[in-house]
Amino acid sequence: MSFRLRGFEATELNPNLDASSCEKRGKQSITDLGDGSEVVYLPRFLSAERAWAWFDYLDKEIPWTRPSIHVFGRSCLQPRDTCYVASEGLAALKYSGYQPQAYTWDEYPVLRDILQAVHEALPGTRFNSLLLNRYKSGSDYVAWHSDYEKLYGSTPKIASVSFGCEREFLLKKKPVKKEASNASEEQRHKRLKISCQDQHSFLLKHGSLLVMRGYTQRDWLHSVPKRAKPGSVRINLTFRQIVM
């Protein structure tokens, strides 16, 4: 599947990946969200052996921190551990009143290996920043948000690699403007019915790769909700390209 998104050309995942770094892709799912937004999911992006080796390294060697952030005017601990890696000379990352320290790729060479595997799977991409998150239990989560920021450009591509405990990843359409007061009941009901269908769920498996591209950040929100069962540790790496 190849298509053009209003000045943005989507690329297919590389079908000729090196078997030493990536497993045979297995079943690849492509979800067309409409209006130039798309999600690609590979449940077996990495071999189990390689994925567990990298999980152990990330869990033990990365300088995880759980920072204080500001949400709705109050300070609270971020409900997951985090770490930030970026190439030199990029604009600083800041969210919810928190500016993380930017580590370099050379400090944690395994991250370069993972980056290379992602680049091989996504020809033409050149990610230069990485946000790592560690969910230590089912009570750790990330709330609804999008990464539609100027520093990522108008059609940011985000590649998400997951390790460890499987967690649900949700997408929902951003709210539209309120209906005009003179809109008919039939029109309002039709809009409500459509909006209820604009939700998607992916179970992110150990060693999987999920890619959001096109206008997904402009038009959609995503989250990793809490789960009732305690669960074990999940580590997620989100690669982005900062363009300014």
C-alpha cells in the first residue's frame, strides 16, 4: 500500500530486513484512520531473543527518573519513569513544565542499535530524538495526548518500539467543534454515531513496532491506560525527528 498525503508521501516498511536484527515481519496491519492519518503495526518486529536482551539492558542501564510535572495547575509525579536521548544541537524538549536532561546516543550504544533497526524497517526516516518510558506496574500510564508540536513538523512520523509486558494502546479522534444550534437532530445524531466509531485499540506486544504517520498527531489523541491487573515492567521507546 502506497499513497500520498497532501504533500506527504507515505513509505512502506522495508520488506528486506536483515534477519540478524529483525525477525520475519509476520502479519503487518495497516489502519487507515482517514483524512491522511495512518497507523502501521508489526507485532513481531524483533526476535524474542533480541528483544529480551535489549529489555534487560534498558531496564538496568538507562538512568530512569520519575519527575514532577504540572497538570491542570497542580504538581504531581509523572505516572511512569522516563529518560530522553537526542542528537546534539536540537531544540530542548519540554512538556508539562518539565525539561528533561538530554543524554547522547554515545552514552548508551544499544540505543543506536535499536535506532538502526528502526531505520532499516522505515527507509528514508532519520530519527534524531528518543523518549523512553518505563511502566513498572499496571497503575503506571500515559494520559490522552498528541505530539502535534512545531518542533516535529506538520506530519510527524513517530515509531514506537515496545518491550516486556503487553499493554493496550488507544487512539481516539480529537473533538470537533460544537454543532451549530440550528443543526437538525438527525445531523447531530449522525455526527455522534460517527465519533463513537473513531476509536482504535492495539495490544502492543513484546518486540513490536507501531508507527503513527501522516496527520495522526494533528487529528488524533493516544494513550496507554491503567490496567486492573498489576502486570510486570513494560518499556517503550518512541523515536521522533525534531525539524527545528
